[in-house]
Amino acid sequence: MERKKVSSQGLKIIVCIKQVPAVPDVRIDPVTNTLIREGVPSILNPWDVIGVEEGIRLRERYGGEVTVITMGPLQAKEAVIGALAMGADRGIILSDLTFAGADTIATAHTLLAQIKKMWYDIIICGKLSIDSETGHLGPHLAELLDIPQICYVKKVDVDMIERKVIAQKEADDGIEVVEAPLPVLITTTNSLNEPRLPTLREAVNARRKKIEVVTASELGGDLSKYGLKGSPTFVDKLFRPPARRPEMLLQGDPKEAVEILVQALLNRNIVNVRSRE
Amino acid sequence: MVSKTEIGGAEESASYKGVWVFAEQKDGNLRGVGLELLGVGRRLADRLGEELVAVLLGCGIEELAKDLVAYGADKIILAEHELLGRYTTETYMNVLAELVYKYKPSVLLMGGTLNGRELAPRLAARLSTGITADCTDFDIDKDGHLLQIKPFSKLMAKIKCRTKPQMATAKPNAFKRLKPDWSRKATVIREEVKVSPNETRTRVIEVVKTTNSIYGNVEEADAIVAGGRGLGSKENFKLIHDLADLLGATVAGTRSVVDRGWLPASQQVGQSGKMVTPRLYIAVGISGATYHTVGMQKSEVIVAINKDVKAPIFQIATYGIVGDLFEILPIFMDRLKKEYQEGVDIEQPSEQKPSNPY
Ligand SMILES: Cc1cc2nc3c(=O)[nH]c(=O)nc-3n(C[C@H](O)[C@H](O)[C@H](O)COP(=O)(O)OP(=O)(O)OC[C@H]3O[C@@H](n4cnc5c(N)ncnc54)[C@H](O)[C@@H]3O)c2cc1C
Ligand SMILES: Nc1ncnc2c1ncn2[C@@H]1O[C@H](COP(=O)(O)O)[C@@H](O)[C@H]1O
């Protein structure tokens, strides 16, 4: 495993961000069975907006630098510009056809190759991305970097002297207060913060900032681990979800329809069910 | 380290055998999702002609093995250590990884609880294998590979994994447990595990238990009234609460509704919300996107109210009413009130029922 890279002044913060379709129901490429992202209006994944905000707040409190990284098609630049407008210092986009069609493991290896070249104290990932909804990337990356992870964080403080993070996180039966030494990876929840909205001027200025674009050959590493080829999982087949046989579809007079429904429910002895609790 | 193996290709792949279910326990109690996974795991193991193994980690939890046998396991791998008494991602992952290296299971299923969602993906990265989150069904193809089934856009996808073990998670309630058979016999293998305190770099300093929300637990509800974007506004959503109160039902909604802040995330039903299996599910102003229906289609009776006759929800509804919800709901509620007033053997809503938050 790599040597852990910890900086000594302020916090080096990396936020992993993803551009996602603005509409929840996107189409599928019939050849590769992957989601068609090109030409679909996109936004910065809402959980990652929270991640960028938290990165900036940590920098405001403890000093340091916030870098956002995304892997995606060149149009994902818009997501990086959005993060720069909020106040991130540096934006990197990993973009190459080699990276396309990646599952979470392949995405983690791609981000890993970049992050290994950098200094970092805290890595922030979103709770999940709204188009694939796995939330797997954070834990994958923490393992590949061999650093501790704290997922579903609601509040985070840093002890700069002992160089550790103290965080409140969601647990199945409440909240846990957890600490871990730097460097650490955390994932967001929506109670972590209320993200700022950049002003028009900030949005305009962000467009002038330089964004580093990294191709596969520049990234290096084991190219066989990237993209569709490097993905252990793949969509084999798509099918229509099976329909249940509807018993009745009532159209027309609402009073009559309701009467028929209520009778049917009464016959099945089902209108007086009570909650199990 | 186990190297990456092409499915059906490399010889090593063939040496991976058996279906494993991680049986998560908390404070000495088994989580229900482990028993549910044993139910579907049984079917997969039988199709493969291989063993169904439950893996149980903890401290002083040997007793729980009996339940795992009754719910379908052929074999239990039990690892006890005082450092496994309380869940920590790194220690649990290290122990599970060692067990996988040693026994080489072909399939590894884990529950999508909060802990499971931290543990499973980290373990997959350690094992250099793939993982599919929140599957709603599983099957075995003709070559003996696991088909991991979950919604993908408007369709359902069969996902395969080129590497072993083939890992997947499923949410609570996605599968049914088998009827327990207390006469079943199984072997219990006790694993001596070496665990040291500094393996876990994260340390829990405090646990603050929170009480359940006033909304009630959708995963355990017998009756659910769910609202969708068709309600139009948070104010209108009160209609859903009123109907639920009348029926003694729990309130739920779609992701659109949660995104708009009309309901807390705890009440979201579907792929990225909760899986529910009530006796009665009333879907009001819900279109019936696959991502929603995977979470509620196992309900006993589904009632749908929607003004669009083409809405996909009508394909899975037991009873559908095509019409304007603002017209239908008041009539429906009046009719129910009449029923409850006249009904002799129908009790009034009980007191513990969550109160209307409005
Ligand atoms: C990865 C991923 C995960 C997702 N997970 C989930 C999930 O867990 N749960 C979930 O619910 N969704 C989920 N979604 C979103 C899902 O795809 C749909 O967008 C969502 O379920 C639609 O919600 P809806 O039915 O409330 O809204 P819409 O699809 O907008 O439907 C509203 C319906 O209301 C009807 N209507 C409008 N006015 C009236 C009226 N006056 N009277 C009667 N009917 C009326 C309309 O005809 C329409 O059918 C997910 C999406 C993605 C990409
Ligand atoms: N292509 C990507 N580039 C950068 N970060 C990503 C990418 N995909 C996912 N992430 C990060 O991982 C989180 C969880 O995503 P997912 O595992 O897809 O649900 C997101 O909120 C991002 O922080």
C-alpha cells in the first residue's frame, strides 16, 4: 500500500464529485446497457454539493485547500465549475474514453490513481449519487487507499493538534460520535450543512479558472482496471418488470367507483387493518 | 490476495463454491434481513447444488446459530471475539476477508443496513471483486452465475459479476424468510480469529439513541397510504395524512415527494428508500416508476388512484380508480367514515398510532 500522505499546514481536502442527469428517468444505451448521459441536462449530484460545502467550511475553519475531482465525460466540467463557484480552490477532471462505462470498482481505481499522486487529509464523497444510488464509491476508495472511513456524517470537527477527526454519524438506532486519525474519508448526509448558492459574479469568475483535464495516459496506473473493461460487474440483460394481473380498473362516476372499491376491500376484510406497531 | 478471475474462465473460479449469507447481529439479536437472505439463498444454493452457509460474527452469540439453521442454513461459520462484540467496519471486514480467502464462496449476500452499506463495499474492494447494491431479486443462469436483479431506468436489469465471490446487498423486506424448521440439522464451524485492537482506526466514543419519528415505521406497517407528486403541494399532502389517520395506516411517499420536502426520507418507498410489504398499499397521485414499484409490489392489495389511465401504476394495482384524486379522496373518506360509524365489529384507531404532524 501507498505511504499515507498527510500535509502539515491546514487541511488538504479532496471532494469527489459527480455530474448526474437532472431528470431521474434517463434512457439506456441499447448496445452497452449503460445510461446515456450525453445530451441530458445535468446537475452536480446534490449529495456532492453538500460535500463541496463541507470541504469549504473545513478550510474556512482550519485553513488549507479544497480540490474537487470528477471522473466523467468532458461535459462534467460544468460540475467542476459549479464547485469552483462555490469556493473550491482547484478542479480536476479525469476524462478519457477508456474510463467510460465504469462500475463503482473501476471508478474507484481511476480516482485512486489520481489521489495517490496528491496530498490529502480528508476525502469527502457524497452519500450516494442520484443516478446510480449505491453509495459504494466512498468505502471502495477508503479501502484502496487503506485509510479509515466514516460514512453518513452529520457533523464533523477536526482536532488539528492530535490530527484526528471527530464526527457524528447516522447509525441504525440513532447517532454515533466517532473519531479517526487523519487521513480519513467521510461521506455526507443532508443534515451535514445547508450549501451556499454562489453569486452571479462568483459563477462568472469560476468560468475563468483553470480546470486540469487528465487523460488515461496522463493518469497512468493499470489501464486494465478502468472503464467498462475494468468493471467486474456488467448489465447482462434488461427486461420489463412483470405486471401483476389487475383485478379491476374503475373509470367513470367517482361515487360508484369508490363504492365498488370499498365493497371489494370489505370483502377481503382489509379496510380495518391497523398498523403492526 | 485472491486474484481477479474471469467467470467461467480461469480454473480458480471453479474452486469458488457455496452461497454465503452474512448474518448481521446487533446487541445479540439477529437482524431480520439476514434471515430474509437465507430464504433467497436457499433457493440459489439448491439451484447450484451447493451449500448455504451463514456467517455469524460477534461475542457470546453462539445461541443465534440455532435460528440460522432453522431458517435454512446448511452450515454456520461462527467467529467469536470480544473485539467483535460491537460492530466496527475495519475489524469485521478483516475477519470476513480472511474467511473468504480460506473458504472461497461463490456468492456472498449481505443486508443493506447502515452497517452493511459500509462493510460490503469496503470488503468488495479488499477482495478485488464486484458488488451490486440493493438487489430486488436473484437467480442463477444456465452456467451457474449469479444474476443480480434490480431496476435500471424504466426496466429491470440482470447484472452479472466477472469475479468471485459474486457480492450483492439487498434491503430489509426485499425477500421473504422461510418458515422456520426447528428440526433441521447443520454443522457449526468455530473459527479462531486473530483480531487486534489497533486494526480499527475509527473509535466510537458515544452512542446517542434517538426515538422513532412520529411518522411510524413503514417497513413494519400493515397498511400504508402513499402519496406522489400528483398531490401538487405540501399543503395538499395533508389529504394523505387524513386518509391514513382514518385507516390507521402509515404515511409514505415517492422520491419526488421526499425531494420536495413534503415528507422525511424515512418514509420514502422504493429502490433508494424502504421496501414494504403491507396488507394494503394505497398509491395516490403516483405514476408507478419501476424505482418506486420494486419497493411496494409485494403488498397484498394495491389500490391506485391516478388521473392518467396510462400510468404504469395501474399495471400492478389490484384495484385502480382512474380520476382526479381531489375528487376521489373526499368521497372515499366520507364513505369510510360511514363504514366505521355503522360497523359493529370495527375498532376505532388505537391511541399509540402516530399523530398527524399537521
Ligand atoms: C437511481 C434512482 C433511484 C430511485 N429511487 C426511487 C425510490 O426509492 N422511490 C421512488 O418513489 N422513486 C425513486 N426514483 C424516482 C422514480 O424514477 C420516479 O421519478 C418517481 O418515483 C416518481 O414519483 P411520482 O410518482 O410521485 O411522480 P410522477 O412520476 O411525476 O407522477 C405523478 C403522478 O400523479 C398523477 N396525478 C397528477 N395530478 C393528479 C390528480 N389531480 N389526481 C390523480 N392523479 C394525479 C399523474 O398522472 C402522475 O402519474 C429513483 C430514481 C432513480 C434514478
Ligand atoms: N465518476 C465519479 N467521479 C467522482 N466522484 C464520484 C464519481 N462517481 C461517484 N463519485 C463519488 O461517490 C459518491 C457515491 O456515488 P455512488 O457510489 O455512485 O452512489 C458520490 O456522491 C461522489 O462523491
